[in-house]
Amino acid sequence: MDLILHGDNPWMLIDANTYDNDLKIPKCADQFIRLLDAIRDRYCSLIQPGQQLQFLALQIELIENFRRRLVQLFSSGEVGCISILNAINYLALVLTEWGENVHYLHLHAVHVGPNSNEIRSAFDQPVSELEHWTQKLIDNLATKAVNEIKAKSMAYRHDCWSSVPEQNCKEPFILSSTAGEMFQVMVTTLHNLERDLSLNLFTLTLRKIANQVDDFLFDSLVMNNKFTPAGAAQFNFDMSRNLLALFGQYCRRPDLLFKKVHDSNKLLNATRGTALLLYETLKSETKLEEKMNALKELGIVNFKNKTCIDVLERRTDIKLL
């Protein structure tokens, strides 16, 4: 184990052409899997299932020891979050695949006995622990990334949305000048994460980041400002042509990741007549079904009635009833 974790460049990624290009596999994780596989090859020829079970128990014990060593390396700061994530991700994927192998299914059936209704894998417990740790690390990674984005967002959040003058129709929109630093952090962060993480890990992290940014922009920008029609149009441009376009480089439907931003822009940018009619409908004693239909017509799919009213009241061209 020491040779695997403290040998020559244990955290160097192995050649992507060797395995799946979507996986980033540290050398130590690959060597550990090879060790487990070598043990299996040695005991496969044993006739007695009981003897094979002893070696399976050894494999599971080694997996737990390896996991604990990784925890120690991470906790001490010796190895970074991304390297650890790639290692435990590869280990969990391989163990999940092995758990469906006839050899391990047979041994697990022998272990639990003929009367058991349990349909599980020999590696369910270690895989569950690895996946739980993976989720915690992804949460931490996403939160750290979003905190860096938030730190560069103050100027944008406190822009003069309530006094943006009407845009000359002949002049094209450009990204708000106050948004430059925030978007630069997003661009750099997403680029680095895609480069360094296995694809499945990056996809999960991307969703976490998007959901947190969506919540943040809604709570800290939309609900803390008033918008002129021009201000709403500028915010819509910043979000649709920049935020969604950026995340769209990494997923097919970025609008599904930013549900609050999506619905907010629908409400803030509806024509004044449509917005007034919707506002009056939502504030009236109209049946719930009619209110839902009115929202559906505008393309609102996520907000409840009360939230829609709150967003509509962010418009400077709507007087409160």
C-alpha cells in the first residue's frame, strides 16, 4: 500500500488512451485496482467457496484500508480534492462493475446463504461509502467555486437596474460592464474543472454550481433590485447570451439548470400589458387552475404564484395593487 500511495508520481494521471477518455485515473488508483484483480486471479482456481470467501474478505479489507489512507492524505492537505475525487470515482466505478460479475455474484450468494432474499453486490458497502464521500467532496468543490464567483459579483448585483435608460434599437446589447469579473471567474473555473475532473464528476459538479448560482442570482440580484424595462432587457441579455451560453458549452439544456433565472426573465421581460394582466390575475380570487394556465401561457414552469407576484413587483412599470 505504501508503494502504491508513496511511490513514483502516484497522483499522475495515466494515459487517457489506455482506458476511457472520459476518466481521469490517478496512477495509484489504477495500481490498486490491479492489485485487487491480481488477488482475484490467484484465488479463482481454488475449489472451496469458503477459501475464496476468505480472499474476498481480504479484498474488502484492503479497499477499506485504501479508503482510510486517502482520507488521511486529504485531511492532512497532502493531496488535493480533485485528485482524491478522481481516485475514489474510478475505484467505485470498477467495484460496481465487478459486483455484477458472475464470479462475485456467486461468492456473495454463498456468503448470504440460500434463504436470503437479498439481491446485492459483494461490494455494496465499500461502494456506498465511496459514493457518500464523493458527494461530500463534490458539494465542497462546488461551494468553493460558487464562493469565488460571489466574491466577484458585488458590482453586478448592485448595478443601477432601476435607472437603466432605454436602449437605442439600432445598438446591439453587450455584456454589462459590471459583470466582466464575475463571468471571467466562471469561465476559468468551469474550464479548469472540465480539464481536471472525470466527466461524470464534472457533470455532477457543474449541476451543483449552476443550482447554487441560480439561487444566488435570484435571491441577491432579482429580489434585491427594481428593474426598468431596459434594465430587465439587459439582465435577460446577460443571462441568456452569456450565462446560459457559457454553461451551454458543457451541457445540452442549460436553461434547465437555471430555472429561477429563466422564470424571472420571463416575468421581468413580458410586455407591460401582459405583465399587468398576469399580476392582476394572480392577485385576484381567480381559481387556481386559471392562474396556472396564465403562468403556463407565459412559459413559467417553476415558480409558484406568490413568487411570481414578488418578481412582477420588481418591475418599475407595475404599481402595487
